[in-house]
Amino acid sequence: VDADSSHQVDADSSHPSSYQEQQQQQQQHQQQQLSEAFSHRICASAFFRLHSIGPHAEKIHKQYIGGDLSIITHQNAGKKRKRKTTDAMNDLRSSLQALYDEYINSIECKRKGDDFTLPVSISKRNYYEEWCRKRGWEPIKTDTANGQYAKVADFELLDGYYRTEEEESLAEAEGRYVVGVAKRVVAFTNFMYCWNNEFPNMKTQGRVGKGMFIGERYGSGKWDRNR
């Protein structure tokens, strides 16, 4: 009898010992099924409303009974996606890739492991400003000493560039100098994020003045990675 009892205990030990454990296993199984069924992200609020589940299910039922249930319109519904920003980032990546390919094997660059340092004539800020000018904009600095820029919306158009095709056509009709329509640019923070994360081994020599390194001026031995 003792052996049978022991066998019975061992057999029962492999099964959930309480209702709470059964519920937990069932929820885990449902979550696994949902993960397999929905490999893409969906709106949680829309999913809860569709299946009348979730923390606000009771409120939804009351609204339905009272005839006050309406379809939620998200704030981003009907808005155009920021394709222009994506185009600008793609152009920036292409430009940085071209710079990378030009100097990766250049004898002008110093090397340390997989890292290589661009010539002192190339800095991140100078390259950013040059990239903006190629797209028709003059970056405006709010703090020249620290190299801080104004918002992209406050950048000035270069001579011959226009904001829209309508303005460009009007300028041509009036006989003004026309280069084309300015293309969108990204903020310096986005530029730095792209450079540091996608081209981390392409370094620049931080500068304070004419070819002067910050480490040489202040004796810190450190370079300003943003310059």
C-alpha cells in the first residue's frame, strides 16, 4: 500500500497541483499560440476591443449595451509617413559610405586595429555642413563656440534653391537664378547617430583651431568626438 501511495504521489507531482498553476499554464499556452499566429506587431487597444478582452473589457461592454461604442481613430490615421526624412537618411548613409570607401585604404589615414582616422581637414561638423549645402541648405549655428545648430526648420536656403516646385517654376518665369528644389536634411544629432553607429571605426581628429587637437591645448589627451 505504501508503494502504491508513493507511486500515486510521484504521478500526481507531474501535474499542476492547483487551479492557479493550471490557469498559468493555459495563459502561457495561449500566449505562445498568439505569438505564432501574429508574427507582426498589432495595436493592443484594437486587439482588446475586437475580442472584448483586456483591462477595459467591462467598460467596452457597457458602452456596447448603451449604444455608445464607436470606432477609435488613431491620431496618426490618414497622415503621410515621413518618407522625406527616410530619403534624407538614405542619402546621408550613401554619402558616408562613399567617404568610408574613399579613405578605408588611404595612406593619409592613421590606423589602430580596425579603426582608421581621417585626415585633419575632415571633421564631422564640417562634413555635416557640406552635406547640407549640397542639398540646398545653409546650417545656422546658435552657439559658434560649442558648434550647436539651430533647428533644421530654421536653416537658410542657399541662393538658387527653393522650397517647392511651384516656387522654382515662378523663379524661372521671372528670370531669377535657379538651381533646383532644396532637399530635406536631418538634424546634427541624427547625423552623429548615423556616423557613430553605422561607421564606428571611421574616426576624426577633434580640433579646436587650425589643426590643433583638444588634447594638445588642454593637456587632457582627449579628442572631441563631435568635431
